[in-house]
Amino acid sequence: MRAFTREPRVCDDASLVFGSQTQKDDAMLTLTETAATKIRELIAKRPHPTDGLRVGVRGGGCSGFTYFLEFAEEPGENDRSIECSGVNLFVDRKSFLYLMGTEIDFVDGLAGAGFKFNNPNARRTCGCGESFSV
């Protein structure tokens, strides 16, 4: 086992920082280049320093769980830190279980623009795509 480091690992590497350990993980969270570009643009517009994006799952929504994205100044004590295409993603332990293997994309179309979660763990999703069940 490698020594603990707070440095995030590149998403292609599939090594993640989790709490006080660095782990190898094959089913990780990734960003499309379109999503990464949009996130970098949004972070650059922030009035105060932002280290990355907190990605997670909360109870609620019409299918049981909802996704959330929040700007984060730093990772939490037990967050996994993932660097993907120049974006730091911070994911708490519980959310990571639901998000393993998920790809986050950014879509911009006639019906609107927003982030889309392509989650292989979701058994059912609502019509808007913002909530899911496992």
C-alpha cells in the first residue's frame, strides 16, 4: 500500500485518495471532456478560490435519490479525491458507492443545458434524469 497523500490522482490512473489511504479502484467516476470544460469555465468565474467540485447523492426526488454538484474549496476529511481532465472531484464514501462507474456529461440542446449522469448502477430514473433508484 502506498503512503497517504492528499494529492488527487488522474482519472485514467484509477488510483483514488480515500481518507487516509490511497486505493486502486477500477469503477470510478469520470467526466466527459465537454463536462470538464464546462466545470473549468464555471470555476474560473467564481469570485473566490475553488479547489474542485463536490459530487454526491442525497435521498429524495421522485425515484429515491438525487444527484448534486457543489463547488468545494477543499475535500472533506473522508472524501475520495479524483482528478479528471484538470478538474478535482470530491466524493463522500456513501455517494461513491452509488456513483461507481458513473460518467458525468454536459449537454446543451433545445430543451436546455445541464449536467447528465450516466450511472450504470441506476435501475430506474425519473423523466428529468435528476433522480434514480438502485
